[in-house]
Amino acid sequence: MSTAVKPAAPAPKAAKAAPEAPRPPMTPPPRPTLASHLRALDWGHLGIVAASLGIGVLLWHIVTAINLNFFINFENVPSPAKVFMAFIGHIQTSIFWTHIGVSMRRILISFSIATALGIGIGLMMGRSKIARAFIMPYIEVVRPIPAVAWIPLAILMWPTEESSIIYITFLGALFPIVLNTLHGVQQTPEVLVRAAQSLGASRTAVFTQVVIPAALPSIAAGLAIGMGVSWFSLLAGEIISGQYGIGYFTWDAYSLINYQDIVVGMLVIGFLGTGSTAAVRLMTRPMLAWQKRTR
Amino acid sequence: MLDVLKFKSPTKDTGKGKGRIDVNDVVIRFGKGADTHLAVDKTEVTIEAGEFVCILGPSGCGKSTLLNAIAGYVKPSEGAVTVDGDTVQKPGPDRGMVFQQYSLLPWKTVYENVAFGPKMAGHSRTESGSIANTFLELVGLKKFGDRYPAELSGGMQQRVGIARALANYPSVLLMDEPFGALDAQTRLMMQESLLEIWRKFGTTVVFVTHDVDEAVFLADRVLIMSAAPGRIIEDVRIDLPRPRSTDMASTPEYVKARQFCLDIIKAESRKAFENQNT
Ligand SMILES: Nc1ncnc2c1ncn2[C@@H]1O[C@H](COP(=O)(O)OP(=O)(O)O)[C@@H](O)[C@H]1O
Ligand SMILES: [Mg+2]
């Protein structure tokens, strides 16, 4: 064995010796500000995104300008210019903003309830085998049911239109939040739990100090997914509504065969969905600061 | 120079006389019915208060399982472990644990990690903080307190792990191959550092390793385990003088002790290898 002779290191002040350097950076990174966010933006990446969207709009313009009809028929699809003009027209009316406001309010209410209940149920299922076995079958069966299929029952069950719409939207957001929370709890490294136990942590302390923080990244991801899903559930729900909501606006345009407005509605939904998902990501980011700093 | 008394708990006397471990006819099996797997075979050993004991054996022989039984993570199928006469039922702050894998809470800063134990013990925020600083100073990492664990090198993280375990003034420090993942040079520094800390702190240390050099260098006694199912087959007293330094590796006493352990391990490994092939 070649390890017989140890290198004769000069007996160091052992307790204080710091032989290996810490990983850079030497100073903790400053707290992010808006300015630092702007500076940190990857302009090259944004350029590619802009180019991609530009090309998309251009192709859209071309296929509608030449009335392309080759398997897919673009003859009745409105051009980007028409849609844009329709959009400009709408944003000058207050009813359009009401549609948007009403939808956002529904999303906010549904999503808040789904967040509170979803995280609660997920944690409970993660903590107790009995709760998991009890609740899981319902999740498995109810989750694949599309939002549209809920419309008749929701109308029958809930006292007002508004509450049935909120119910349908809430359901969409609920499942990803529950499942991601559960997954996060189950992913907690056993060694961290053991370490906390050996430091005197009670069962409750292990849960609040180890299990929940360990699950946070997964919970945050669940919230972002849930927000996305709640938007397409909202659309289904707003078919019920006889008056307001961006989903209703789109559905109404469909009934009136107003093609520009259909596309305006679709795009507004797309952007609102993306925007609110980004907002969720931004709001959960402070909870994950330790992850960012460790990368 | 660090003040030794600083590391003595003002309330609990963890000094001499505390930290005696009795492993009484412990047998540990995993699984149920036909899948039963014997991990630790009948083991009987006493570790005196303040001793530095290494458990040495080939991997998979049940070293971690035995240590986990002392820690309270694993319940013996037969027999019991007592620490200062009290039967071990579950993990507790009187038995500090240092793991091979990084086990600092990654969402807490180094300082918060070390202050965690005192906080759980009911100390106020300021008390916990000053205990944390004391122990970070002991391992020479006070100025890294507000870093997150992943910003530190592996060796530094393990030192924080030691500080964190000691911050509860445990009577026993359990270490499961704590330096196994470190490079050779860092490992040597960590070994000397650990002995220095132990000299100041005086707690019983049970240190699991599969490295003969590490065991002989650190221990008062080396308990050698057989290949699986593990059992203590030899209790070797290492009478090298203390404080020890890495230069001792060439002294005849060291070479002799090392060779003695190595021969037993070799015979065991061969047995294990032959068992696998039959
Ligand atoms: N929780 C467990 N469940 C089932 N088997 C286990 C468990 N922990 C350890 N073992 C088995 O017990 C044996 C001893 O493992 P371990 O104590 O980790 O060995 P060592 O630490 O000496 O490498 C191995 O065969 C391992 O697979
Ligand atoms: Mg092991």
C-alpha cells in the first residue's frame, strides 16, 4: 500500500487552518434591484425572442395576404393588421377593460383559494400516509376531467354564475398545486430530517424547518403551473357567463362570427396568462433566494 | 488561542464522566419475513466517556447501521444501546451527528445552521447566536457565518457540520465517514483539526471509517468489524501519544498498529470476496 507514509505537514494550528478556499464570490452578491435586473437582462436572448415573434407575425401576414389554402385554409383568417386595428379599437372602450378586469378578478380569487387549499392538502398528504391514501383516489379521478365538462354540474351546484365560474377556475389550479406540494414534501432528503432530529427538532419543527423549506421550490413550480391552468379553465367557465370576462368576449365574438375579435380575445388571454404566470414566479422568488445564491 | 472553558455549557456539565456508551447484545435486521436481512450481528461493546473510538470495516458491513442505532435512527431488533445508562429511543441533541453527505440545511445560512440546535433547545435568539459564533470560531469559520452552505467548499461545510453538532454540547459525537468525500490533503487537515477540537471539547467520539490510516491516526481504540453481517471482531488499542500530528505516520508504533489492523481487514475482505463468489 502506498498510503503508508503520510506527508509530513508542519503541524498547523489545526482548528483554525482553512486549507481550501471558499468558492467565489468572496462577498455576498448584492440584493437584486430593478436596475440590476435590467442590467442582468440577457439582451441577446431578448433579441432572439423578438426576432422569433417578428417572423411569426410576418408569416401570419403572408399566409393571410395570399389567402393560402393548402390543406390548412387561411382564407377567412384575419390578418395581423386587422387584428391589431380591432385591438386598438377595443382598448379605447371601457367595456373591454371591464372584460379584462372581471377575468383577472376571477383568476385572483380562484387562484388564491387554490393556493391556500392546494398547499394545505398537499402538505397534509405529504405528512400522513392515511391522508394520502384517502385523498389520492379523488385526485386521480377528478383531475383528468376537462373544465368544460364541469359546466352543467357547476351551474346546478353553485348558487350564482360567478361562483360556478370561480369553482371551475379554482379546480384547474388546484391539482397542480396539490401534486407539486406533495412531490416536494416527498423529495425532502432523509439526511436533512435526521440532522434536524439530532439537533433536537420536534416533529413539528422538522416539518416547519426542514420539510416545508425543502418543498418550496416544488411548491413554487406548482403555483406557476396552476396559474397557467387556471387561465384555460377560466375560459371554459366564462362560457357560462352572460356578460363579462375575456373568455366571454371571445365566446361572444365566436357567436357573432367576428373573426378579428376572436383572435384579439385569444391573444389577450395568451398574454394575460403568460403575464400572471411570470408574476407568480416573481412573487415566489424571494422564498427561493438561497437556491439562487447557491447556483 | 481559544479559551477552552468557553466551550463548556454553562448549564449542562458535559465534562469528564459523561458520554459512556454501552451496546448490549445488539442485533439489527432489516425487512420482514423471508426478506429479512441481517445487517449487524450480536454486538457487545462499551465505549468509555471521553474516548475517541473508530469503527473500521469494509463497506456494507453495517458500520453506519450500528452508528445509526447509537444515534437513535434505527431501532435494534434485539438488545439495546444505552448512553450514560439511558436507553436510546430516538435521536436527540445529546448525541451530535455528522454525516458523510452534506447535511447542512441549504436554505439557512451557516450561522443559522449552527444556531439551529441551541434554538431548538429553547435558547433565546441572542443566546443561540452567541453559541453559534463561539462554535464557528472553534472551527475557524466565524467570518463565513452569513454564507449559504453551498457557497462553501466541502471541507468547510463539514467543519460547519461539526460546529453545528457541538453547539448542543452533546456528550457523544457520532461521525459517519465525515471526511470520505474530501480530497486527500483536505482530509489530513480535517483529521488534525478534529483532534484539536476533541482535545478542547473532551466529548466521546465514535467515528466510522473504512480507511485504516484514518482510524489509526485518530483513535484511542479501533473497533474492527467483520464483513457483512457486521460484528466487532477486534478491539485494538492505539497507544500513540497525543497530541498527534501527521508526522507520526513514520514512527514504528504507528506502522505496527496500522499493519495489525490492515492484516485483519485484508483477511475479512478476502472472506467477503469469497462469499460473494460462492
Ligand atoms: N434502512 C435499511 N433498510 C434495509 N437495508 C439496509 C438499510 N440500511 C442499511 N441496510 C443494509 O445493511 C447493510 C449494512 O449497511 P451499512 O450499515 O450502511 O454499511 P456500511 O456503513 O458499513 O457501509 C447493507 O447490506 C445495507 O444494504
Ligand atoms: Mg456507511
